[in-house]
Amino acid sequence: MRPLLVFRSFIVVLTLGVASWGLQGGARALAHVHVDDDGLCEGDSPCYRTIQEGVGAVASGGIIDVHEGTYPEKVRIDKPFIQLVGRSRDSVVLTGTTYGSPRLELVADGILVETMTIRGGFFGIRAYGKFATVAGVAFVDVHQGVSAERSVLGLVVRDSLFRNASHGIWVSRGSAGTVRGNVFVGGEEAVNTVYDSTVMIEGNVVEGYATGFRIDFRSKAVIARNTLRFVHEGVIFGSLSTGTVTGNSFTGGYRGVVVSYGSNATIEENVVEMSDRGFGVIYDSGATIRRNTLSGLSSSPLDVAFGSWVEASNNCIHVAASRRPIEVFFAKGALVYRNTLLLTLPQARLDAAGINWYHPILLEGNFWSDFAGADDGGGVGKHSIAGDGVGDTRVPHPGAGLDLYPLMTPPDRRCVQNRPPTAQISWAGGEEGTVTAFDASASSDPDGDRLTYRWDFESDGVWDTAYSPGPAATHVWGDDYEGLVTAEVSDGTYTATATAAVVIGNVAPTLDDLEVYATADLVLRVAGEKFHDVCLTLATAGRPETRACVIRTPGSPDRWTATLFGGRLHLLRDTAIILTYTPDNDPVNGQRNGATPAWVDLTFADGSVTRLQHTFNVRHPDTWTWTVDDLSPLLVGRPLTFEVSASDPGSDDLIVEFDFGDGGSFTATVFNDGLGPDLYPTPSVNPIIAVFSATHAYAAGRAFTFTAMVEDDDGGSSSDRLTIAL
């Protein structure tokens, strides 16, 4: 129907661009009109009180916009490509009870009727023009909802509701159409296609009808993917009609499909359950019946009678007690092979005459659930071949003249009742912030079906993974956790779940680095012989950190200085202040005797100053070093910085406590998210690294025991202790 819609759109544009004149009084026809039974149209114009007035005013290809209201009228649309569109299906209602008079008569081609209700009367819509579309319309308490007669082509009825409509849709006398996505509730016949007509019936739902779909008098149909519940006769082919019935579901009726009076049909991949009978082929008719499922039937799954024939293969047939899988009487014959016959009781009464229970060329019969023979090659001909899937002993089954080649296993797995799988989980423990592995490979399926797996790591009903073919999974908890992990396994039909109690342990934080230092600016001054240089180096753990040099120049030593700003004197990392004197490469000043004194002034963070001094002999290069042992007595009373780096693989808050060993202490907390206390359980994985810093001064020169402890919000902790000697 897509080319039709494109064509119609073109016509609408054309009518909008060209003036069109009606025949009534010379009035100009309009492209878009409104209809409202109270004449208001919510302020839209032009506005008419009846739909028929709107039809008279609108141009071909125009739109009739029907507002909410009740319209007790008969409407005749005789202009092509009109779109009659209601504002709401339930609130735009056409009513009437006149016998034989349709509410809507579609005379012209390409008319669209959409979104309204037609209530009461004999005919709802009668289409005489081609390519009519009925969409989203409710037909309530009408005798016949939609009819197309006399070679009406291209009818589409979709997404509509038929409630208490005796005859939902009638397609006859060489007409053709599509019926898709409709709902039929309560009536005689949902769709009737007769007298050389053709119809596609797809995706509909039918409930409580005497007949679902009737195809009669040389008509043709494709009937696909419909659902029929409590319908007496699901599909009827009659009087030389033909068609295909595929993918439908029939539940709770008398019979799924009947092919009769010289008709011929292909019936495949349907399900008939909880009904009286399955399929019937009668009165000189024929059918190919394959890949269907018939179960829960109270009578025969398949009837073949009165000059008819069938070929039935690859069907799943659940046979009730004391019933025959196929009833054949006065028929031309039946070829029955590769079916799965699931019997509640051994079959004592089966027809040999008229039925060939195996394929004469393939030499393959059917699977019988009560067959007890062996495939051991103990016979002759094909029965001398062991392991070919055909029984070789106790044949024919279940008696003389019947299945000579019974199959050992069902030819189609879907015919065997599927059994649910079982699920099992194993795991080896885990800790917060690290990968925890789970394994469901011990899960199994009794039918050998391939399984897929998904996981809910908190068992909160929200699946954390999609289904996947692999049984292994991993998860990282950001915090310690105690609860359940759920795995679900699926065989494609059934699922099973297993839970495992898990305890994810807390990991204590660690102290990764600890430093104690005094911060000072270091100023170098040099006196003595001119043009000699002295360099100042601040080193930590034997590695120079920073360096500055002074060349002795005439004048006061205070005029020529070098400063190292923000130097750190580490008590735990072998800090050294080094003076280097190199006179040999300096300019000769005529004097090689005397001394070169050098001073280093240390200005600490509290503003206090102390001085280091050393005098070099002018004649000799030399190096002078003050070690941490030399410097530590100078730090009594000076501000020392205690800096600790701590980390935790979990998403925890960290609390640090310092005990300076002289009665002083320090406590601080770092929140993992930087905002507030950690939630439990933590919703995210966020390992933490934090640096804590405090300043403290010791009043006396002696050894102090400094202790640092870091603790997380779950009680895990670690500590370190060291001696500060001043």
C-alpha cells in the first residue's frame, strides 16, 4: 500500500495548489474542512455541523477533520482520495439503525476513514471504490462492519475493533484486500471472503466467534500469524477455494482448520490446543499439513474423509487416550511420515487401509512415544543398517500393515516437552575494590539445550548483565558487602535461578608514605678573598634537590647573596646542606693566602632564624656538609610538617590520627566523594588516595615517638611508628 499513500499525497498537494470549484452554487471547494455537531469546531474554520456537509464542501484529495460528537447520519463520499479523520476513536461516533443502509458509503477511489466509532445499524462501511483504507475504527453492534463487493481492489482494514459485529469484514465478487492488526470480539464470522475474491489476513485477534475466517466459492487467502480464541471453526475453506494457513494459534474452539468441497490448502507451523479437533480435510479436498503442533485435543487431531487426501509430515501430535492420531474414512489416502506422535495410551485401533504410515522413497516413518524396538540392524533391507535412526525390531508398529519404519527419536525437538534447566553458582571469595569471579558452568539442562546466563550481583531484581552464552562473570564491589548474588539460566523457553551468599571483605587502608620536615629559606653569604665562589646545595637521600652559588665580589657580603626558597629539611630522609668551595678555577687575584668564610642563614616558617657558618682555606678546594644529625638540634621549637599519604582500594572514607609523642595529637577525615560520609553499600567503585598534613613543634630536644594511624569507615586500619630525634 505504500505506492498508494505516495500517490494520494501527491493528489492532496495538487488540490492545495489549484483552485477547485464544486457544483453546488458555484462555491469554491476546500482542501481542509472541519465538522462539529455543535457547529463550533473549537474555533477552526470552515466548520460544518454534519459530515455530509463537509463532504460537499471539501475538494477531491482534501481532509475532513471530524471533531468530537455524535453524528446520526448516512454519509456518501463520492470524491476521490478524501481523508475522513476523527479526532478520537471513542468520542467521534456515527450512529444509526436503518436496515440495509450503511453509515459510510465509499463510492470514489482512494478514500481513507480513520479514528472513529460506527455504532448500530446494518452496514458500517460499504466500499465501491478501489484502494479504500479503514484504520483505527471501532464497529460496535453492527450487522456487517466493512464490505467490499463487485471487483473492489486494494481494500485495507487495519488496527480496528469489531465488537458484536455479526459479520466483521465481507470481501466478495472478485474483490481483494488486506485485513491486518484488527480485533474481533463476539459475532458470527470475523472475515468472509467469497466469490472469486482474494484476501491477506494477518496479525488479527479473534475471540468468541462462530467462524474466524471463511474462504468460499473459488476464493484465495493467505492467513498468517493470527490468534483465535474460543472460535468454533477457526478457518473454513469451501467450494474450490485455495490458500495458506501459517503461524496461527487456535485455542479453545471446535476445530482449527477445515478444507472442504474441492478446496486445497497448505497448513503449516500453526498451534491448535485445548480444542476438540485439529484439522479436517473433507469432500474431495486436499491439504499439505506440516510443522504444526496439536495438543490437548479431546477428539481426532486430523480427519480425512469423502474422497480427500493429505500429506502430513513433521507435525507434533499429542494424542489423547483412546483416540487415533488420524481418522480416515472413504478417503483417497494419506501419506503420514516424520511426525512425532506422543501417545497417552498404546494405540490399539489404527487404520491400515488408506494411510501410508511411512514415506515410500525415504523409508522413514514416524516417531511413536510407545515404540520399544531397537535400531540394531537385526532385520533385512533397511532394517539391516544399525544406528540409522530407524527401528529394526518390533516392526511394523503398532501392528500389521502400519508403520514399517518407526523413528527412534523425534525428528523435531520442539515436539518434545521441554524441561527446565537447573542453575548452580560457585565462587572463591573476594574483597572490595578487586575483581570477584563467579561461575555457573555447573548449571545443566536435562534436554541438552544450550544455556545462556545473566547475573544480578545484588539480588535486587535488576539484572546487571544481559543474557550471554558464557557461564562466567566478574564483578567489583566498591565497598565490603554481605548479601546474595543471583544467576539466571535460560534454555530459550524456561529459566532457572540460583543464589549464592557472598561476603566481600573490607580491605584495610595502607600508609604509603610518611615524611617529617621543616620548611626554611636558605640564604648564602660569602666573605674573604675576591672572585672566589662558594655553592650551596640542599640534598635529600644523597640526591641534590636545589643549588645556588655566590662569587665573592668587592663590597659587603650582604650585597651578594644566593637564596634557596622553601627548602625542606627532612628528618627521615638524610637531608644535607652542602657548601662547595672551588678556588682553583677562579681568577687570580695575587693572593692565595687567607680565608673565605661562608654563612647559611635559615629562616623557618614561623619567622625564626638560625645561622650556620664555615670558613674555607683560600688555598684549597673544599666541601663542607651539615647532616641531619647536625641540623636536628636546630629544629627544637621550630614548626615541623608531618605528611602522610594513605590509600584504600575500596570506596571508603579515610580518617587519620597523629600522636606526636609529647601529648600533642591531630585528627582529620577525607570523604571519598569529597562531599559527605560514605553510603552503604557504596553504589560505585572509587578507590581513594589521600594526603594528610599537620604542623607541630617540639619544645625540647630529645627523642619522641611519633605514631600515625589511618582507618576506613568500615573499621579497617593500619599504623606506623617512628622516632623523631631532636
